[in-house]
Amino acid sequence: MEDKKVEIPSLGLGIRAKTLMNLRWVAAIGQTITCLVVDYFFGFQLPWTEILLTILALIVSNLVLYSRYFNNNRLSETATTVVIAGDILQLALLIFFTGGLSNPFVVLFITPIAITVTSLPIRSTSILIVLTIIFITILGSFNYPLENSLLDLSVHPIFILGMWVSLFVTILFLTFYAGGLTEESRKTSGALKVAENLLVREKNLSSLDGLAAAAAHHLGTPLGTISLIANELKNDESINDGAKKDLMILSEEVDKCKKILNSLGEKPSSDDDLITKIELQALLEELCELIKVKEIEFSINFENDDSGIKEVLLKRSSELLLGLSNIIENAADFATSIVELKVSQNGNVINLEISDDGKGFSNSILNRIGDPYVSSRFKSSDSSDGLGLGFFISKTLLERLNISIKAYNKTYPENGAVVLIKIPYDVTS
């Protein structure tokens, strides 16, 4: 069976066309109502020709978007960027005709930025942020001033500068805060998808014995029929000797097929501990075989050489096997010469310490170990390396079994990292 590489789709690129069009309809209606209220209830003299043309441009562009993407579920990254850039331009024109940065509705520039940082990658987000900052800078100096026959609407330049600084700081803060949370969510989702794919692959492999048993059951009847007919034809005197020899060969081959299917169909009982469980010592020795390939030595030490802990039976679950193997392989990747596994018992918990003699975890990110795509170790080149995806997968899988995991560095003067895994006894039952 060919093992195809599963591609993890990039999350969060673009936005649903229907959602974006609905937001633009709300914006057009809101802009129209706001301008009407400001003009007729507050007495401001607005340039209605320019304002209506600006709002009409938003409506027409939304109709074009509706006609083109009516049957599409999601816009591409480029299309989303272009549409939001058009919205920023339309809003800038509307603010330009209604007082510039002295207009309190200038805070609406934050809305497209909020959509951008949660829906688009950093490249497109950066373009739209720069575009927004350029527009608010222009609006600070060039605009149609607001006019009111009853009020003095002159604004001191220091207020305009303060509004510009406020918008600039808010946009940057929103970008780094909301954008950081969104990016972390995307990475976590992608890493969880990788973990789920690994589990599915492992479970598919473990279910092959059931498929073999089903095949043996369904093919047994037709093979029996073939064998019966062949034996009857061999005893038919009207058939010549050459044909009988062929029928004898056919019967022998059918018998071979039946024996093969019977051996495949011998599905072990799900209650058989020899199949469903494995001793702790045997499991660790099996996993450490992965280290030999990397030419790294290993040692397995049980507290007081306790045979009781060595013979503890653990369930052969995909989460346990994949979680432990990832951590042991990770230790071998960063070890200089040896990986040590120390096993002890503390009440109803088995403590498994996996340590190496490498350079250990980076102090700057030690508290973030377990996050996806976070470099967690130092290679020999003294530069951070590795995405931390393997450790994240292990942590996620083991925590599903109520197994806790903690990582730290060895105490000076020793070098190396330690991963402490606490396995409760209910995992062994």
C-alpha cells in the first residue's frame, strides 16, 4: 500500500464571500443613515454629491462581487486583499469629505484591519496596514472641513496629531495582539491535524488483522465450492488423464489458498494480554531500538532494579506508542552520545525520565515548550532548530491518556535536557 503524504491545508486564508458581502451591505446602509442623521438632525452641511457617489461606489462594487462570487464559498487570498483594500479606500474618501481626522467615525478604520489580521497571512495584512496608515496620514492634512452654522468646528492641530497617534498605535496593537492569537490558533490547528493523521494511520494499520479475518471468511465459501467441484470432476471417467492431472493441481492450489486464508483469519482475541498489552521494560527496549539507527547509546534503569515495575503491563494504544517514540527520538536527535531512561514508582504513578547529554532546552522558550512550531532545543551549531511539532504531538497524545509531561534542563554542572512523564496506573489496567 502506497503511503501518500497528507497535505495540511493552510488555515484562515481568505474569507467567505457571503460574509464579506453582508458586511459591506451593512457598511453602505450604516454610512447612509449616519450622514442623514448628521445633516438633518445636527445641522451639518455635508457635500452630498461626493458622499453619495462614494457610497454608490461601495454598492456597485458589492453588486459586482455578488454576481461573480455568488456560487463560491470562499474568496482567495488575493481577492480578499483587493476587496478589503477597496473598502479602506472607500472609507478614506468618505472621511475625506466629512472632516478628516476631526470626524469621530475615523475609528472605523479599525474594522477592516480587524478582518484582515484574522483572515489573511502576514504578507497581505502588512500591505493593508501600510495602506491604512498612508490614508490616515493624508486625512490629517487634507480634507473637506465640517461646517455648522450654529457651532465653531475649528480643531486645534494637536488634536489631529493625537488622533493620528491614537489610530496608529491602535492599529499596530490590534495587529500584533489579534494577529498573534490568530496565527497561534492556525498553527495549533495544523499541528492537531498532523496528530490526528498519525493516529488514523496507526489505527488503520492495527485494523489490518480484522480485514484479513473478514477476507478469510468471505473467500472460504467460494474456495470450498471450487475444491468440491474439482474433486467431483477428478472422479468422472469421461475426463481424460491430462485433464485429471490439471484438476489435481487445481485442488492442491485451492488447498494452499485455504491454508493461507485460515492463517490470516486467526484473529487474536481482544482480551488477550499478549496482544493488547506490553510490559514496560519490553516497550522501552523496543522504542530505544530507534536510537541505535542514530548511533546513539541508551540505558534503561529501573529504581532498585524492581522487577514489579519492569513487568507492568501497558495498553498498546496508538497515543502511547506515538507519544513516547516521538520524545525518545527527539532526545536522540539532540544527544551527544547517550540517552538515559530512568523508571521509578511514586504511589500510583510510574515516573519515566528521558534525559540526554546534549545542550538542553533554550532558557528563552523553556516555558513555551509544547506549543506547535516553537523551537525547543539547541543544535550543535548553537542556533535554535526544530519546529517543536513532535513535542506538541507527543504532549497532546499523552494528555489524552491522562499522562502528564514536563520538560526541564539538568542541574549545573550537568548538561542536557530531561522530559518527565508521569504514567498513572489506570493506563496499565
